[in-house]
Amino acid sequence: MNDEKVIVNRESSKKGYVLTFSDNSQLVIDEETYFKNYIYEKEVLSEELFNDISDKIKNVQCYNKAITYLLNGKKTENRIKSYLESKGFECKAIDNAIYKLKKENKINDNDFINKIIKANMKTGMKRDKLITKLIYHGIDLEIAIKEVDKVIKYEEDTY
């Protein structure tokens, strides 16, 4: 197995630089990465450097796609994960994006749950409908029941 990639073409684009390799694969990299790794001087990239750059690019793209999705409103971790999977991102990139979003407090399932419960309690929504709504938004059934019951002070009726 060859552990290097031969660069056969370099093109400048709006998104950075497009590198085409001898195996017809392409890699679009940003200007910072291009110069930081001295790619402009290289004719060959090691497989390790290629994979490292490729992984970083995928992570950034995945994170940016998640941020764009969040512009439409608050989402749960589960919802974002499903959305990113539907866009074809790999698990590793999705996990990295979700970790970063949590760290930056851009997603927080507990805050999301509290917001949904408070907003719907004002409208008089019944317990079961509220639980269903939380599940629809990607909250686990047991967590949804527990959180709704905390607020409603629900006790099972005995017959």
C-alpha cells in the first residue's frame, strides 16, 4: 500500500485551494491550512498528513453545518445528530461537532426541556402530549417523563 499522495493539480477557489491527486481524489483546503503545512512547496502529501487535513476539514464542515441548522432555533443533541447523519457526515466528525457545541453551550438538552415545558404549561397542555412533544424533539422517553412529572407533580392514579 502506497502511503503518499502525489499532487497533480492545484487550483485556487473561493473556498481555498483544490488539490487533485494522482488517484483522482480531491481535497479542498482553506488558505491557512495550505500555508501552515507548506503544501505550496510539496509535490507529495503523506497519507498521514492527507488524512489529518481531511479529518480537520470534515470536522469544520460538520460543525458549520450544525451551526447553520441551529440558526432555525434551539435543537436537542439527538436532533442535531440525526440531521448531520442525514447530511452524510461520519460519526467521528458528528461527535466532535456535538462536543464543541456542548462546550460552547450552543446545545443543552436540559435547557431545551425546561423551555418546552414552560412554554407549553402556559397553554395548558396535558402531561401525555407534553411528553410526546419532548420525544418528538429527540428527548429520551424516561427523561421526558421524569422532567414533565417534576413540573406537573404527577402521581399515578390508583383505581
